[in-house]
Amino acid sequence: MALNVIMLGPPGAGKGTQAERFAARHALPKISTGEMLRDGIKRGLPLALKAKEKIDRGELVDDRTMIGIVRERLSRDDTNAGFVLDGFPRTVFQGRELDAMMEELGKGPLIVIDITVPEEELVRRLAARRVCSTCGMNAEPIGEVASVCRRCGGTFAHRADDDDRVVRERLRVYAEQTKPVVDYYVGRPTFRAVNGAQPPDRVADELEATIVDAARTLVGFALGAQGQAGR
Ligand code: AMP
């Protein structure tokens, strides 16, 4: 069964770090929409350059652009065994479109993880965060500046949109537009919340156990449905 995981949670909750770890551990592609945009800007891609102003201000890029980017990425064969999506959906509209896309691409159900962290902790973490200026990976653990990136050897830098004013705007945008996405998923049997206010290793352990448990729920449903069909 494919592991189709989405990571929800406010900026600074550790979605990127945890998505990266879980994906590597299960040999799944990690799809980070923020990283894709930053990479597109670096490479001078018109769509990403058009989005740059919004990113720099801490606002969301328009739904249509984001849905197009994700649809193209999920259409690739390397997502057949599953994927870990980080940073999408960020609006209820994107959530609905993602459901439609999963159906259309013949993919199984989503496992939805919400990483929760109190706001004061988020502001503290974002002010201290460093990302690799070459490949975009977060310095780990958050707040600790390693000398070079473990993934590509690049150097770490402060993210332009992690400046205090922009951070507050991103948290405001999260509360207004992305928090409702949690409500959109909360009633699903594969929705799980994970406590992100713990050391990264603890979060990773909790996440692993939680996703395995949610995947079991899905297998249970599939077997139940087969049983019903066989009756
Ligand atoms: P992130 O790295 O996920 O914090 O994303 C950085 C910025 O990219 C966000 O503040 C948004 O401006 C933009 N972005 C990333 N993903 C999305 C999305 N799904 N919808 C709209 N904007 C996004």
C-alpha cells in the first residue's frame, strides 16, 4: 500500500525537517512546495519569479499556480509507492483540489499529520532557523548552526522570509488560511496530531509510530471493504 503522507503545521513546526527524515527512512520522495519555489527562483523560472514578491512578503502564492506545480510533481512515477508532501495544501481550496487529484491520478488515501507547536516557540525557532543556501535543507536541530550542509556540503544562511516582520505575517496567514485546512481533515480516520514541541529525535519517533498506526487503519479499512464485498 502506498504511503501518501501530508504534513500540516505552522511555519517553524519542523515539517520540513521531519518530512525529510521520514521520506529518507522510507525511500519516498519528499515534495516541499516552498523548496520547489525557492529552487525555481534560483534557476530563474518565470512562474517562481512571479511568485517571489509574495514569498518575500510572507503571503501565499495563488492556488492555481501551486496546484499546477503539485499536480505535475505527483504525476511522476517516483510517487507511485507514496510521497511526503510538505507545505501543501495551505488553503482549503488546495485541499479539495488535492483530493480530486488523488482520485484522478488513481492514488490511495492520504495520511494527514498535523505537527503542533505553541506560537511563542515558533517565533523563537524561526528567528534562529538556518537553511542551506545550495539545496534548501534545514540546519538541524533548529537553531543550531552546523558549519556545512549534511546533504550537499553547501553553507547555511538565514532565510529571507524568516525576518521578524515577515515571520509574524506568515503566522497570521497560517492562522487565517491554513488552520482551516486542519479542520478540513480532522474527521478523517487517518488524521493524526503529533506534538512538535519536543527535540527533533522524539518528534521523529512519535511521527514514525503515528504514521505506521494510521497506515494500519487504512489496511484495516481495505480488508473490511474486501470482507464486505466477499459476503
Ligand atoms: P515554506 O518553505 O513551506 O514555508 O514556504 C515558503 C513560502 O512559499 C510561503 O510563505 C508561501 O509564500 C509559498 N508557498 C509554499 N507552499 C505554498 C502553498 N501550498 N500555497 C501557497 N503558497 C505557498
